[in-house]
Amino acid sequence: MFNFNSQMLFKISYGYLALPLFIFICSWLNYFCAVPLAILFLLALYKIYRGKSTASLEWKLDDKAAVTFAVLASIWCFFAGIGYFYYQSFDYHFRNAVFRDLLTYDWPVFYDKANTPMVYYMGFWLVPALLGKLSALFVQSAYWNFYIANLFLLIYAVFGTVLIFAHLSLALKSYSWKKSVLIALLFILFSGLDLIGIIFFRTQAQPFVFHLDWWATFMQYSSFSTAMFWVFNQFIPIALITLLVFNERNIQNFGFLIVLALFFSPYPTVSLGIFMLAYAFQQFIQSTQKNNFLLTQIFSIPNIIGVFWLLPMCILYFMTNSDGIDRLWYIFDQTSPWRLLIFLLLEFLLYALIIAPTYKKHLFFITSVILLCFIPFFRLDQQNNFCMRASLPPLIILAVYIFRFIFVKEQKRLAKILLLLLLFIGTATPAFEFFRGIYFVQKHHQLNLVADEIYTLNQQVVTMPVFGWSANHQFTAKDYQTDFFWKYLAQ
């Protein structure tokens, strides 16, 4: 039996998550910045690897479970369209363009036609893009090399998803193959009650067919399959970091992890940071040796390097993005207090109310509920991406507690039946995500119905397909000539 325990899971997870940022440091920064930051980065990672975790050493991943995880992850990622081999949702128009440009252009990517560098959270593509650049040395055809690089992308996504499933198994202390597989399936099918929302409370036409999430106007808590099918580059690393924080609870590494989260996806980093702060504050209050706690837990080497060196570098990079926050939108411009309450009830509150008597004293549960109650009030852009993405970490934590409730024998049978009924209704949302691809593949008799109309972002005007909006601002720098990052840090 392969001895895959919790310590090994943590170390592999850190390596998987850290590699893209290390590649960015070595490829985007100039020599005088890259060398010291790379050394500090490796020092922080070394300290993390040398540190001891307080997590249980009893848990081990069953061989059969590991193989089944790989199969489930491959199916989930394939049907999500990752890899350019199957039907892809609308957002792939941009994701394919980002990935192709990372393969085609020198790093850092600069668009001569638009006279601007790429500024985007493209961390998830860096490892497969680097492998694609290496394969280009042997495969001269750009067409076939793009397919090879997409195969690397699919493998990278599958590996990350397997790590997510393994963390879920650890979080629920699953020691059996059947229970571990059931947990992974529950996670894939987890969602709020969008079916009820779209039947009884929809006020406008859905922007995409067979897509249930947009029923509450400009509020959306995406199901996990929705996130995988539309924003896999954010969902996979954020889900992994969330579960790593939940399972390991090592405050000494929080400062390093928050940088990795920001590099992969800025919006979920906000809620992840709140989880970290809440847990660190709780442990500080409970500590009997507060000075020692501050020195060993808060001011650890990974935290100091992460917060005071790596975090400013990432912030300076993302601050050059043209999009930014144009203004704070008032949530009730698009909805009413009554509709907001319905949204919260259907998306998570009904679940939370059932399990609250059991977990009302658990800090992570309390924090997830509070976050999910307040996230809709912060609308930072027209499409309200903050609501969709910042909700992912608390939804993942809530799902862990829901699954725990189901598997604990002592819980009341009626509460379990009601919870299972809600989960069953919720499966409609991920089911439609799978069905959409199956429907269009059968309709057009073509498997790889890819969304790739933009092709490259090296254009003066990048027009969003179907809607016709300009999308340049999402991927470029506005005044890079005067931005600190591009003047002093970048190559």
C-alpha cells in the first residue's frame, strides 16, 4: 500500500500551488529582483517543508480511493472542457486566448498591437505553458503544440482536483474507499437550490442556455461544477488552498498561502484572508504565552517573507490592471431586500440552519455563514464577479460541515433526510452544467466544440463574442510606462 498520509498530502499541495508563482518570479521580474525574491521564496518553502503539522497522522489515502479520485477528476475536468478536447463554456473564449498567448509570446507577455503587457491572474496556466514551450523545441507545428500544451493543462488540472478530493477525505476523516468516493461525488454535485430560484423567482432571461445560476439578477453563488466549467483556473487552486488551511491550520504558513491565493485569484483571497485572521485571532486569545505565540506563529519566516516581500510584489503587479474597481455598486439597485433574503435562504441558509445546532461553536462554520450573509453587499464591478468568486471558500467550508453532518451516525434522522433532500434538489445545477455540453455535442455531432473566437489578446480592441463589449481592460495595463512594477521590477 502506498503510504500517502496527511503530511505527504500537505507537502505535495504546497509544491503544486507554489510552482506557478516561482515560475512567475523567475520569468517576469528583472535579474536584480528575481534572484533575491526567488531565494526568499525557496527559503519560505523550505521552512514549510521542514515544519511539523499538528494534523492527524492516522489518516492515509486508500489505494483504490486514489485511483477512483483520478478517474472522477479526469471525467470532471474533461466534461468541464479543460484541454480543448470537449465542449467549452463561454468563458473559454478568454481562457484559450490567455493560454495561447502564454505559449506564443516571450515572458513577460507584451502585446505590441495594443502597446501593453498582459496583466491577469494567469498563474494556473504557467506550469502547462512552460511545458508547452519546452515541447515546442521538438514539435515545430504551432497547431499541434497547442494541443500538446492543452494535454499538459488537463493533466495539471486533474492532478490538482485529485488533491482536492484527498483533502476532502482528510477533512471528513474518511478511512474507507466507499466513503471517500461518495464524498468526492457529493462535492462535484454540491450546489444551492438554484432550481427553485429559477422556477419561482427568476426576473430576467438567462444569459446562457442550460445554466441555472443566474436566477437572482446580479447575485450568484456558483456551484462547484459551475466554477469548474467556467473558471477552473480560479476554482481548483482556491479550493485546494481553502481545504489546506482548514485541514492543516498552521498559522505559521498563512502569510505564504495568502500570496499564493492572491496570485491565482484575487477575489476569493478576501474571504480566505478573513478565515485566516479569525482563526489566528482565536488561537492568540486562547494562548497562555502570547509573546511566544506572536514570535513563533505570527512572525514565522514563511509569514514574514510572504506578507512583507511576496505580497507587495503581487499587489503591485495586479494594481497595473486596467480594470480595477471602477466604483462600488449599490446592491439594491438590482434587487430588493426580500429577493436578497430569498437568495440567501436558497443558496446556503437552509443548509446552515439545519446543521447550526451541531456546529454553532465551530469557528470555521460561523465564519463561513457570516461571510455568505455579507458578500452580496459588496458589488465591485458590473458583472458582480466578487459575489461569485469570494463566495467559493466559505461555500467549500460549509460543504465540509454538511458532509460531516450526513456521515455522523448520532445526528437526527429527520434532519439528515431533510438535508439530503435539499442536496438532491441542488444537484440540478451541476447536472445542467454537464447536460449543456452533452446536448450541444449531440446537436452538432462534434466533440471538441471549443470556445476560441478571440484567439489572441494582441489586438487594439478585444471584443467579447456574442455580447460585443470591449474586454481589453480585463487583461492589460493602463499606464504601464509609469507603473512601479513595470518600471522597476519587471524585465
